[in-house]
Amino acid sequence: MKKLIAFALVMMMVLSVFGGALAADDGYLSVMLGTNVMSLDTHLATDGDSFEVIADCIDGLMQMDASGAAIPAIAESYDLSEDGKTYTFHLRDAQWANGTPVTANDFVFAWRRICELNGEYAFMFDTSVGCVKNADSILYEGADPATLGVSAPDAKTLVVELEVPVSFFPALMYFPTFYPINEAFYTSLEDGAYATGPDTFLSNGAFILEEYTPGAASFSLKKNEGYWDAARVQLPGLHYQVVTSSDNALSAFKAGQLDLVIISGNQVAAAEKDASLSSKLNVTGAGYLWYLSFSQTEKNAQGGMLANTNLRRAISYCLDRESFVEDFVMDGSIPTFTAVPPQFAASSTTGEDFSADQEMFKDLCDYDEDKAQEYFEKACEELGVSEFSFTMVFENNSGEEIIKVAQAIKESVEEVLPGIEIKLAPMTKAERLDKMQNDNFDIGLTRWGPDYADPMTYLGMWITDNSNNYGFWSNAEYDAIIADCTTGAYISDYDARWAAMYEAERLVLEDAVIAPLYTKANAKLVVDGVEGIEYHPVALNRVYKNAVKK
């Protein structure tokens, strides 16, 4: 009887979370999201879940194949000039969901718009990443967006001019920041209305929004029958459900509520021991690096105390990264001792993973209580203070393991360094982002996923005044190295560029700009009969164009 009551309570919890009844057998794939999708506007979206849904519905110039390589999408082909600085994309016959053709001007309009508005991801156009001609002057000097190096000689031809050659430029084109927007549709809407619901969002991709409101706990997409590659898409649609608890995710999967869930912590061990679940469990690299970011401005951290390098180093040495992944995350994630995580960026000359050697910088950020106390004593002497109280912001809706890791960080730092108090400030992801983006935090427990398969997707964050440099760290030597790697001396010498990026990474870790923690893996449960979902550690974690639900 006790077992029956317990099962009934679990089912009541599941049904209350997921709307009362099991989903209809409509052939849709029911998928778990870890966080709420706040925006489908490519100017405003900043997280992997939002990018996934945008990519479900919109095609860019290129798309990813199963291996992650860039292959044609809206661009049927492209030509590259001899100097490597001009791409001419030739567009295929494709249409928006309202029947109007997709044209080169749709890209021109979208790219100019995001640069004019200087969105969070507009930096991907500048000379730290995409190097699109005149992007820097538009973003940082207020130049006319019409001067951006993108033009449409005719409806089917898009010309992109770069400041310097960018070897991975075609791969950038599958990232949502570079997707098109139909200008006539956009301008027909009221200000701020774009991408807030099915009637204000226009698809040209595999799926169309069926139900959606910003921040909703559940929404759905249906197949776009007018998609240029509709014959390839076998799913009739997707049901998305936000689940922030691994326990709820496992319960929903067992109840047949969700076809694909991500679990962590004790639920992974439980699934491995369950004969009915173990065959459905699969672990793949997610690419995300979880780390601590430190505010170094006088506005925060007791008047900028965390601007002291030795204090940041002391905190980093308190962190037992192996324990975090083994005792709390428990999903295949790996402790990380580099500022660029492993498993996503490989050398084009050797094929070696950029961060395969996790011993290279380990002495700068390993768990070492003696070093923590040594650097803390130096910091106290330099600052003339021996007691500190910092607030750490973190997300309470991105999985239970994050809450546990945050608590473990607090306990570890306070135990090793009794002079430091860490106050925990759990909040939603949106609130945490708002605080960090607006310089209103001391320490942030945060993550970053690779937008493209090059170490610069991480190293570019710590350039002086970069929009993602939340700690406001500035180092002239670092800036010079990155400039040489993006627009200068090493742009055409791949191996020299690779070596220079290691030097830049060393500076980041020597100064403890961040304290790396672990590289995320996704432990997934997928129902029998679902095949063809593509998983990637870069840009788009999941792609459903080839998925089949039997």
C-alpha cells in the first residue's frame, strides 16, 4: 500500500507539472528544455535553448551535417575570392511560411539590424570573430549600418566582404545570429512584437511555431510543408516542455510524458541500474564550460576587492573540481583546468583537440588548500583587509546540480579560507544574466557554450570592453595577442595562431579572470524508436531535421 501511495504521489506531481494528461499520440517528438525560452528574436536571444528553437524554424545560409561541418542551406553554393575576403553566396529557391521568397535582402536587413541595435551577439560580426567589413565602426563608433560589408546585387546573390580572411566563416553561417528576417513582415509589426508568438514570427525552416509565448513552460512546433527540404523532415512536429528538475525529468520519461530528457546527479545512477532505462541512456559532450566569473569593478565586491589577482587565485585553489562532477553533477561532465574547454575545437593541421592536455595549466587552478591560503595571505597584505563577504549569483532553474555545486563552492571556500564569506543568491537564469550584464554582481556561477569550432569563441570574451567581459578585466598584452590571432600577424599562419592562443589562455588563468569548473556532458534518455537526432557540442546542441519517431 505504501508503494502504491508513493507511486500515486509521483504521478500526481508529474501530471501537475505537465498539464494533467499524457500527450496525445500525434507523432510529435516531446522534448525537454532545461530553461524557459525568453526570446526567438535573433537580436535578443542569448542561450542555447533559444538558439535551438530558432534553428528549428529558420535556415541560415549554411546548416550543420551530422559531423558538425557546414553544408548548404539557403545558400546552394558560394564562391570565395582569391584573397579570402569576399564570399559570394548563391541562394536557392526557398520561401517563407507566408509564401514570399527568401531573398538576399532578408540577410542584409537582418545583419544590419543586429549591428545597428548592437545586440548581445552582435560581436560575432566584429573583428574578434566574423570580421565583417565595417562592423566595428557600426558597433562601436555609431557608423551607418548601411556601410556593413553585406550587399544584395540581386535577389539570389549575397555578397559578404571581410576585413581579413576568416577560416571558419562558413561555419558561422549556421549560427542563428546570422539568420535572415523578412523585412516586409518585420516592419508590418508593432515595435517589440517580433517573435513573441506564432503570428509575429515567420519561418523559412523545417518547422513553424504552432504555440508559443515568451517564457512559457510548454509550446509546440509543426512541420513546415513549404520548407525547401520538406521531404527530408519526417517529424510532424515538436512538443517542448521546460523541466528544471532532473527528478521530474526522469519521472516524466518513465510516465511516457517526454520522449527525450536530460538527467543528472542521482537520476543518472538510477537509470544506469534500471534494466528498462539503461539501454535508453546515452551521454554526449554538450560543449558548455561552467565557471566562476569575478567582478573587478569598484561598484561590486566591497569596492572592487576582487580586482586583486591573488584573491581570485586563492578562491580558485579552493575548488575541488573532481568532487563537483563526481558527487553532484554525475552525468559524464569532466573537471576542467583550462579556460577553453575540451572536445569542440580541433587543429586543422594535426586534428588534435585544443584543450586535450588538461595538465597544461592545472598548476594555475588545481584544488590546493596550501596554495589557497598562501595567495589569500598575499591578498590580505596587499588589500589591508582580512575579512571579505561576497555574493554569488547562480541559477535556480537550470538543474538541481547547479544548486548543489553552488553550495559546495560556498562550503569549500569558507572552510579553506575562513576569512571569506560567500552569500548565495539563487535566481532565474534571466535574472542572473541581467545582473551580470549590468555589472551588478560579485561572483557569478555561469556557463558559456561554443558558438563556433575555434578557441576564439572563448578567448574573445576577455578582450577589453568586449560585451561578454562581465568582470571588466583588461590586459594590453592579452588584447595584442588576440588581435594578432584575429586580424594580424597570425591570421595566415595556423600553427603560430594556435600557439599564440595558448599564451593568451595562460594569461587568463594566471590572472584568474575566471575559475574554470567543468565541461558539461548531457546524459540523455531517449525512447525506443526515435532515431536521427543530431547532437553537437558547438552552436546547436540538437538538430531534428533527420529525426524519426517510429
